[in-house]
Amino acid sequence: MSDAFEEIQAIKIKRNSLREKLQKRKRERHELFTLTSSIPSTSTADSPLPGDSNTSLIKSDHNEYERDILCILHESLPNLPITSAEIIDQLRKNLNADVSSSDIHKILEKLAAQDIIKIKEVTENEVFGYTVLSVAESQSSCLSQSDDTENPESAETSASELNDYIPSEKQMKIDKKNTEDIMSLISMPTIREKESKKVGEQILDLLSKQTSKEKSLAERFRSQGGAQVMEFCPHGTRVDCAKLNGGPGFAEKCKKLHFKKIIQSHTDESLGDCSFLNTCFHMDTCKYVHYEVDGPTAQTKEPNDSDSINNTTINKTLNVDNKNGSSTSCASSVGSELTLYPPQWIQCDLRYLDMTVLGKFAVIMADPPWDIHMELPYGTMSDDEMRQLGIPALQDEGLLFLWVTGRAMELGRECLQLWGYERVDEIIWVKTNQLQRIIRTGRTGHWLNHGKEHCLVGMKGNPRINRGLDSDVIVAEVRATSHKPDEIYGIIERMSPGTRKIELFGRPHNVQPNWITLGNQVDGVHLIDPQLIKAFKKRYPDGNSMKPTKS
């Protein structure tokens, strides 16, 4: 800011000095013209010499010519430039006398030497002369006033009357321009601000670049053979795609996925699309339009549970006793292939299950049946039952992903703190419908229709995880009731690859490689780890963990 202030002060000093110089020059010119306009008086006591009288007559003639020339130039300001020949003609008309061109040339040279006028030498028809290019505006106005007023008071023009010679409109423009210059100087950033901004931009540029570790992690988790997904066409149906892209042949060229309408006998197309689309509970009788994928997709069929078991690498040497729940293969190098272990599950009632027999896990995910005071197609658990779950026995350090909704958001935060976790982040699932559009008619929500769900991320201790690989927003299609997006498993696996993971309140569609799924809706008990099988059979000889055991 000091630099701008110094620049402003310099401009003010420069402007004041220019005004002082202008006033001083004005005074000198005015005194000079008043002196030249006065006729030298001779003493009555002394008789003048003949030579002196001739000289005084010549001087008086020159002074008279000079005043007349200045008057002519003042009147001819709009018509400048003007030649010396034109001035002589005008002078002869005004004086009705013969005027010597050499005298006029001398007067013009004198005025030019005094910076009153600007002249240029010209030769026309081999006749030498001058062309008057411009006249000092302040001098011409001063001369006109000195000619009009013959009293001695006009010779004492003070410096304070300088602004009287400048038109008010021009003065306003000058003041406005000066104000704009000052404001522009004030608004200009200082050198210190420029340097700070430059350093900040360099730091931001460095922070936005990927580190070598981030690049290697991204390369490690890159999909083998490219992305195994197909993109939906934004136009929806093939008919709309062809219509909007000009021609029926374009829809055949479009390689993206399209939808086609399901038109039944009771369907009324004028009603438009169903709000729930493929999640509609009454599709057999719903009069609104529903959709299905048009034609076969290039996507390979997703493997079922048995395919997963056959196709994944079966490793029966899980290190269950490891404190952080990681397996021996987790310490593999960054460039190594990720080993996936077959899915395991236990049908149980989590209110009564002894969690200590399961060992320790690096990641826990839970989608509890919160009592959110709504009619739901499944049973719920009370708040106290949620608080009393044996989740602390599953981890010494690690991550907990807890799905919450409605009033359970505050209860979930309370449970995290009660179980010994610190909430470090939150994932948001933005729900889309079958047509990949944002949902506006969610089935949950007291005051507003819910179009999203939240997953609280809690941390215990200081686990070794990969940071900064994924976003905290998932945009995915809604499936069955309480069916969370499968994308969450990829996010968790990239954060903690190759470690033991457990999902609470899971269902058959939740079973995943590297995961143990607990819930009352899975089918029986399916365990592969020998140590886990031994510990579970010792605690539950009959294999039934759906009811409380006698202590």
C-alpha cells in the first residue's frame, strides 16, 4: 500500500509544479505584452534626436503590428494553420496601409521565439514565408483580455486566477481524469501483494500435482483391460436418439446403451413416466410408462457367488491373529497383483452373536435397521440395542463405515463416539433412477423427499490406509429397498487392499470377496478360514447363532 501512496504523492507534486510553471509563464507573458503595448514616452524637457525619433517610430509600428497580428491570430484560431501572406493581406485591410513582409516575418519569428506561436518555413512560388501552425491558448486569451482592458489593474493578474482562463467543462474533465488515475493507482496491487499471489499460485500448482505414490497407487488399482462398463445414451430411447441427431441411421451407429418403453394393455402413455420406474411395487397394474434396456448389452454377465468362489484365488492361510486384521499378502509391493479371498458369511442375530470369535478386522461396514419411525419392509432395532452391539471387539484400529439416514444421523454419531471411534469423513450417495436421472420422489423423508444417503466414516487408532484415491460422493442407481451401491466396496478395497473386512446386517447380495457378511437374511454359515471355522464351532457347536446362548 505504501507504493501506491508514494505514486499518488508524486502525481500531486508533479501536477502542482506544472501549475506553478504555467502561472509563472503566464505572468511573464502578460507583463511582456503590457510592456510592448505601451508607447514609450519622451521627456518634454529634452528634445529628441532625429535618430531616436525614427527608432521609436519603428518600434511603435512594430508593436502595433504585433498587437494586430495577435488579434488576427486570435480571431483565426478555428481556421489554423494560416500563412504569413494571409496575415499580411488581413493586416493591410485593417490598417489601410502598406505593410512590409520582412517586418511581419520578423514579428512572427519573435513570437515564435517567445513560444507564443508555432511556425513553419514555407516557400511558395519561390516566395519565402511562414505558416502559423498553432497559438498558445492561454496566451491568446490573455492578449484578448489585455486589449479589452487598458487599465493598469489587468497587469496584476494573480496566480489564483489561472483557472478563470480554462473553460469549466475542460477543468471538470481534467479533474475527473485525475480522480480516475488516483483510483486506478489505489486499486492496483502492490509489489508485496503480487509476490504473495505468485507464491500462492506456485504452492497451489504443486499441491494439485500427483505425487509418485499417488500415481503408483492409481496404477495399481487401474481396471485390468480397461473399464468394464457401458455408458448410457443421454437421449434415452433409440427413437429419441435418432430424432435428436437427425436420421434413423444414427441410432444404429450409437454404441451406447438405450432404453425401450414397456407398453402393456393398461399403460397410458399420456400420463408420462412412472416416478419409481423399475422400483415400482405395482408394475403389473401401474398405468405409467416403464422402461427396460433395449437389446443385449456388451457387458459380460456378472458372476454369481459360486462363480466368484471358483474364479478367485483361494488362500486358506489368513492371518487371523494379526492385530490390525491385515493378511500376510497385504505387505506385497505396490506393483503386485491384489489377491481376493472368497466371500464368507454367517447367518446370525447380531444382538446375540459373540463377536470375539471372529477375530480382528481392518474395516467394518454396517447398514443397521435404524428405527426411523417409518413403515419398513424389515424389522428394526431400538436405539439401546444399537448402542449395545459388540462392535468394539472387532477392531483395535481401523475404519468403520456406518450408513445412516433421517434421525439416525445424530444417533450414528453418538454410537461412533460410544464405540471408540472418531468421525473423520462422510460419504454421500446421490441416488439416480433407472434412466440415470436424479430422483425427486424418494420414498423416505418427513419434510423433503430424500434423494441421497449418508455413510459416516469413523477411525480408531492409526491404521495404514491409502489416502486420496477416491471422492466422497457416489452417484449410483437405486436398486431394491436398502440396497446400498456396490461402488462402496471398490472404495473400501482401494483404501485398505488385501485386509480382512466384515459387513454387519448384510443380505445375500452383499457377499463380496475379502469380506465376511453377518446378517439374519443370509443363507446358513459359509466359512473358509480354518481358524475361524474352529473358533466358531467351539463357541457354537450346533452352528446356530440366531438365538442367545446360555452363558
